[in-house]
Amino acid sequence: MSTPPNSEEFYEKLKTQLHDTALWPTEYLYKFIVKSDLEKIAKLEAIFDNMGAVINTKESKNGKYTSVSVNLLMRNPDAVIEKYKEVAEKVEGVISL
């Protein structure tokens, strides 16, 4: 889910899918991949700080990239999309899955 060419259209489609597939509020699992840079990982974790998120990180086999999984209770699809946009804005080079 890295930033698509027409991101507003993409986010509208995602919002519809989230609305149709879950009862809100619900537990939501974010997955991101970043270069194994402690500063980038810390920025990503800070975005979800004080929200009750369970954050797990796992380095790739060669140590070049780190996957970050964030599991937390979200109130609605808009809140989910808001966090995706915040991550894309604040963490350079992040890939959202």
C-alpha cells in the first residue's frame, strides 16, 4: 500500500472496504516495512504512542529492512486512514502493506 498515483481514490476505496468488512470499533493490524534505521522505527512507533498499541518489529534476514506490526483498537475507518496518512507524511520511505 505504498502511496498510489491517485491516493485519494485509493483511500476512498479502502474506507469502503474497511466499512464493509468489520464492525467498528475493532482491532486493526497495520503492517509497515522500513529500512533498518532506528530513527525511522522510533518515528513510526511514536505515531502510535499512548494509544494502547501492541507493536512488534522483526528485522529481515540480511538486516537491511525491518517490518513493524501495530495492533490496536480503532474507532472507525476514517481513524485507520488518518494513521496511514500520518505515517506516510512523517516516515520517509515507509511501505504500508
